[in-house]
Amino acid sequence: MTAETPQKETMAGMIEVLDPSGRANPVPVEMAERVGELKGKTIGFFNNGKPNADVMLARLREVLAERFQPLETITRQKTRTGGAADGWLMDELVQKCDAVIISQAD
């Protein structure tokens, strides 16, 4: 216990009251350059492998393809849901795509 940790006296004695909120130290980052017009571009769709990610990306791909014809798409999925994506997979998307949409569905 520290001097800053609140305590509360109960009939059973003293208990320590914990604060479950985290402390964030946000770091400013620059936004990526925007791709502009999507017609004629190649858009990557990256599935993180979590439930419903495929459903969300399929629908988004459908809507964008209808709206921005011609539009090329590439869809890739992580080989495992835990941990970072394989480097070769990310390299492929960077090399072939003008922009990539990454799922965070669950």
C-alpha cells in the first residue's frame, strides 16, 4: 500500500480500495496519406481471423466495388488469430495495394 492508496475501515478491519482504471499515455502519430479517388485502385482487405471479420469485410468489399468501378481487391487472412500477422503477408499487401482495410471484428 502507498500513501495514495485509499483505505476503508470496515467491521473486519482495514481494506485497500483499488482503482481499476488504466493510465493512458497517448503518443501523437501522423495520419497516413490519403489515397484519394478509389476508382482504378487496388484495395486490400485484411481479415484478422476473428469471428465475423469475414462477414464485415465481404460486405464492405461488395459496397466499395459497386460504388468505385473499376476497383481491384485483394483479400488476405492472418494464419493465426493471436499475435502479429506474418511479415510476408503484410509485405504483399503493401506491395500490391494502394490502401488496406484491416478488420477488427469480434
